[in-house]
Amino acid sequence: MPRAPRPPRFYFNLRSPYNFLALKRLRERHPGLLDRLEFRPFWEPDARSEKALAEAGATFPYTPMNRAKQFYILHDVRRLAAAEGIALTWPVDAGPWWEPVHLAWFLARDAGLGRAWIERASEARWLEGRDICDPAVVRELAADIGLDAEAVAGAPEDAELRERGVKALLDVVRDGVFGVPYFVNGSQPFWGLDRVEEFAASFGPAAAPAPPAPASVPAAEPRSFDLSHAGGCG
């Protein structure tokens, strides 16, 4: 009996500015497509998650970038944001810890708020400059969308959520995901912001783009920035 086809997938990372811009582009140009996608989280694991991955025989596909590439991304994102009419506020990650905000996504998805969580956390990071690694901020964002803030606060210590997180990271490895945004439709992978339109086109005429809104707001000068950005972001 043939296997059912796997749903189209959007691997997202709440750290990445490219992920934020890709979601915005899909929402504005291909709004009907978002409801057809299966969202999958991608994040740099902490020591506990990394140990669990190793015990499962996997290694997270992360390569730190050099300083030249870090500065290129800073300028590249500023150009892209200006073209989209967005004034980004670059965040400072005082103590990068990506489990709280990404494990909370599982709780949001269970409550039917998965995409709302991605959008709220992304806005908080890139439009408000908030530190989404801070568990207190994560709790506040949960309250913003009507998610149980206490459950979210306990997410990093919840054994079941940790297990679900490791399974999600194993999917990252199995799908060959090396950066974000990363899309898969059938057997076709698409990596990066500049592949959003090709990904949408792979669905045929039904995903024809809506006309983009004209850009009119210049991107703000960054008041600060995180030069340790994930090397796999595209």
C-alpha cells in the first residue's frame, strides 16, 4: 500500500530575521498557502537537548559563521527590510537560550495557536527588539495571544515537551535541513528567503501571488545586533 504523501513543510526558526521576512512575504503574497503548510521548528539546542540528540545518534547541523559573513548578514537584512518597508529593531540576546520560546510553540500548536505564536514571537524580536530568550518575556508573549503563561513558563523542564523537541530536531536532521527558512514540497526542498516564490510556484496556479504592497517605510538603523546569528540561516 503506497504511503500517503508528506504535507508541505516550513521549517522556522524564531531567531532568524530571514525567517521573519519569509513569513511576512508568504502572509502578504500567498495567504492561502500558509494554511496548507506544516510548521516545523528548528533551533540551536541547549546542552540537554544536544545530549538527547547524541543519544539518538544524531548531530544538530549547525556551523558557526565567520565574522565577515556575520557583517554581511547585518547589511543584507537591512537592505531586505528597507525593500519590504519594515523598520527593524535589532535585538540583543544577553543569554541565548532557544528552548523556552521554541518548546512553547508545541503548547501553542496544541491550543490551535501555533502560527499566532510564531508571528507574535517574531514581531517581539524583530519589531520590538525584545529578548525572546528571556523566559519572562516568553511568558508575556504567551499571555498576549491567550496561551497559558504558567504552562509556558514550565516548558523547558517538562519532560514530555523536551521529548517532543528532540523528535522535532531529529526531523530537522532527517529532512536535511541546514538553515532557515527551509521549505519542502514533496521531494523538492527550497532554502532561503529568495526561494519563497519558487516554493509557492511548486503548488501550481492556486498559489499565484497577491500583489505586494509598496514599500514606504525605511529600515531603521540598528541600535544593537546579535553577531552570533545562526550560521545556517539563509
